[in-house]
Amino acid sequence: MTDADHMAHALRLGARGLGGTWPNPAVGCVIVNGGVVGRGWTQPGGRPHAEAMALAQAGHAARGATAYVTLEPCAHHGKTPPCAEALIAAGVTRVVTSLTDPDPRVAGRGHAMLRGAGIAVTQGVLELAARDANAGFLKRITQGLPLVTLKMAATLDGRTATASGESRWITASEARRAVHGLRLSHDAVLVGAGTARADDPDLTVRDMGATRQPVRIVIDAALTHSHDSKLGRTAQFSPVWVLHGPLAPAAARQAWASSGARLMELPAAPHIAPRTALQALAAQGITRVLCEGGATLAALLVADDLVDRVVLHTAGALIGAEGAPVLGPLRLNLLSNATRWQRVSLRPLGADVETVWQRRAL
């Protein structure tokens, strides 16, 4: 097998940690000595690292082996010793990586440490695939923002509800299950106050054997969403963060705090700007955010060029112009000003269709 084959294996392993390793990246590691002798991926909460897991499995077989790691091994002392040191101590003779870690604490130091110990280092194997897999971590480190995936469900004519407000269910069970998979692969699920009030969602991952839940986040400047909601009643079991403005009533703050939710006060004039909210989330370590609504919040994110990916579930139904649109106003007068998206994938989901679009190379 080639270096690319083994790195593809490591990338598949790393993907198992998506949504559960923040603020750390979801890294995969494969150790090969004749055959595969160790496999690992970053564990929930970001520790242990993938290299430590793979080395523990490999044991003495790591001596003289090649380690395939999807991101440069860390070179700094944190809660655990540097992974570069662990690879050296294990007697690995070659390390193959996809990406250099942009974290200033690493930024090439891991590769240099390995080379300084006489280990052969090969860089850049499946770099584009690894950059895509680690896009949330990379964006947080380099831009101070999380990766944002905008999930939308609509009819063929781009409507999400009838004129009376009926919206359950636009799509069928297969598409709804796919949404739970999306939630599981993101650190957080985000909605605006309007969607929270109208739909009373709980935003958890269900029926997938999940052992963890994403952080459930509401942007609610005036703190109008009731703590006696699905989010409030379950905050002590699965994390809920409420982003509010400085004028939010004291009684509402106390009620939400008593429910077990975490409150974060942000500037609001009178609304919280989406960029401000996302910067605050990134500062708390969030790397991947799934936005599930509604149309107003989605439009604000798109207008400020904050959306990296769109996942659109299209149902074979027609509602008409009186129905609610999937996206709020963007106030575009010229077609040339419309943002353009690259289609990444298309697949059927039962009677519905999922298309995934990407704004730019990540």
C-alpha cells in the first residue's frame, strides 16, 4: 500500500472524532510496520491525542515503524507531553503528515523536532483532503471563527412552511435522520430566537446511539425565549448556551441560569451581530457550528460571508409564493453580487435529495 492509502485510512479514523474533540482538531494516526500495528484518533474532549492512542496499541511494534498522522504532531507541553516526543521515544523511524499545524505553539516545531531526532519526515500527503477534514480547527486558529455549515430544508420552490406556518414535516424521515448525523459531526448547533420560539426545538442527536451531544446555542439578544422550553428543561443534561445582549432582563437571566444553561453577554445594537457571536464561540474553543435556522439568521450569515458550507434537503413538493422562504432578504439588486457556491455532493435521501455546497476552498 502507498503513503496515500495509509493516510486515507488515518483520515477516516480522524473523522470519528468530529464534533467531540474541540477545541482540539480531530486527528487520525496509523502506525505501519509491515502491516498496520496501531490505529488511533483524538478522543472526546481532545485527549488522548491520536498518536498516543495508536502508539499504545502498537506497543513494541512501533520501533522501526512509519507513523501516518493527519496533522503535524504537537511539540508543546500541555495537559499531555508532546506527541512528537512520544513518537521519538517509541522508536518510529519515519513520520508522514498531511498538514503543518498553524497553531503558533506548533507551526513546524513538531516536524523540526522529529527531524532533529533523525526521523525521516514526509509532508503534504493528501493535504487537500486533510485541510477539508480539519477546516473548523484551521479556521478557528487562522481567522478566529468557526466553520459554519448552514442546513436548510425546502420544497422544490424554495419554501419552508405554508402561509399558516405549518412546516412539519417538509422532508421525510431519511433526511431528518441525516440531520442528526450532521449534528453529531459538529461541536454546536445554532438557532436564532425566532426559530427557538416558533419551533421549540431540542436540537439533540437522537436514535443514533450518540454518547455525546453538541452544544445547543440560541442567539437571543432580549432573552425572549422561555427557560420553560425544551432547551431550558434539558439544559442540565445536555449543554445549552444562550447568547444575549446587555439589556436582557435580570429575571430572565436568573431563570436561564437556574435551568443549567450557560449565559454569554455580548454587545447588541439592538441585535447581536452574527460575526460577534461566532467570534465569541471561537474564543470558547468551538470549531464547527451547524446553523439550523431560521431564514433571518441564515440570511445574516450569508450576507456577512460567514457560511462555509450549505447542506440543502429538497423535498418534492410545491407550496407557492405565499409560503415562507428558506432564506431571508439579502437585498441584492444585481445578479453579479450574488455569492456563488461550488457543489460538493448530491445524493438521494429516500424521497428527498441532499446537495452540499461549498463557498470557497478551506
